[in-house]
Amino acid sequence: MRKPPQPIRREKTAKKNSAPSKKPASTAPDKTARATASETRGKSARTVKSAAVTKTSRNQATVGPTKVIRREERFVEKARMERRLTLRRLFFIFLAIVAVTAGSWVVFFSSVFDLREPEIAIVGAEHPVSPEEVEQVVHTDVGQPLARLDLDEIGERVSGVRGVSNAIVRREWPHGLRVSVVPRVPVAAVENNEMFVLLDAEGEEVGEVEEAPEDVAVASVPLDEDRERVLQSVLTVLDAIPDELREEIADIGAESPDTVQFTLEDGSVVEWGSADDSKLKASVLQVLREQGAAIYDVSAPSLPVTREK
């Protein structure tokens, strides 16, 4: 007797045969789920990126105008500071101009620093200079502002006073003036109309006296325009001869620069000629005086001549 087929094995077989058909059914939902998840992640990423872009745009939109406003504020503040500095400079310049103008008026045009008579000092006005004449010249400027005084012009006017060689004028603030006078030094006395005219080394008249000073040589020179040249020749001769011979000279004179002659205390006359070769002439004269004569002519020292009156 045959045994009937066992249904249990068929069921297992059926299960085995049905397993492959269930596998595709379970795979489709997984792919769909994965695709959905991927799409969701992509949307999330796009959403995050969009949000980041939006935030960045908002930040840029917020920062941009702020920076522009701050730059404008700094520019306005800088312009305001420069304007203040310019106004301050202009103010100080204005003050300086006012101060200089006021100071110039006070110094140059007002009587605050004017010349006053008690403040005038004259120094060196000794004989033969007359202090009264110098004072008369300077006192014409009393009342003038010191700063406007022409010191050189005042010095020239004072130098024109008889006996004055030079004058140095200096301001003594606030009201004074100091005049330093350099008098002319007489080196020769020329007799004229019972008076002696004193001449300096330049031939300028220093003054007149009744008697010739002891330390001034009495000379006979013309008082015309050529007297300076003639007097220079006489003074050159006096300077060149030895001291011993100079002390023996009673008088000396010349009519021209080439005709200098002098008389010694013993009465002898020396015809000197020009001032050239004065040292050689002095040596020749010393030798000739040992022989004795009334007139010694050394105008040509290489050919001297002696004569009797």
C-alpha cells in the first residue's frame, strides 16, 4: 500500500519557490525610500545653502551702508577740523598784522620814542672843536622819533663843523642820542693876518689861534686850493728827517710841493726841494753841515751845493 504524499514538504518547497518572488517586492520600496531620503537631503542642503546666501546678502546689505556712512562722517569731521585750523591761522595772522602795525606806528610816528634835548650826549668835542656848534647841529632833530633819524646824515652834518674830522652817531633808547666826535689834529700853523691858522694832515683848517702851539710846526704854505699837496710835502719832510735835526728847525715852508725849505736855529737855510729821497737828503745835509755854510741846497742829493749869503 502506497503512502500518500506529504503536504509538509510541498509547503516547504512552495515556500522556497515563493521566496524569490517576494524579494523583488521588498526591494522596490527600499529604492523609493532611499531616493526620497536623498531628495530630502538635497532639499535640506539647498535650503541651508539658500539660507546661508540669504544671511550673507542681509549682512552685506547691512554692512555696506554703514561703512559708507562712517566714511562720510570722517570726511565731514576732517573738513571741519581743517576749517577750524585755517580760521585759527587766519586769526593769529590778523593778530600779528595788528601788532606789527600798532608797534610800527608807536616806534616810527608817535612821540613815545622821540628825541629829547636833555638826552643828547656829545663826546669828544674838545679844542679846536666848538661843542656849541655841534649841539646846534644835533638839536635841529629834537622831537623826531628816534627810529626815523638818519644817523649817517646827522654824522655828515656834524663832520661839517670846523675842527671835526669824523662823527659817529648812535641811538640811546628810549629818548637819547650819543654823538662821538673825532677832532682834527693840527700839525702845522700858518701865519695869516697876525693870526695862526691851524691845519691838519689833510690841509683842512682846524681853527685859528693868536699863538702857535708848541707841539705844532710853524709852516709857510699858501692857503689856496693847492695847500693840501704843499702841506703834505712839508709834513713828509718833517717825518723823514732825524729827530735831532727836526728840533733845530725854526720854521719851514713851501710855495709848491717841490720847493720845500726850512731855517735852522743857527740862521742857516736848507733848500730841500720835493719830499722825494728825504732820507738820503738828510744824510747829505749832515755831512755838509760839518763844513759849515749859510745855505745848503740838497734838492739834488747827488749834486749838493753850499753857498754863502
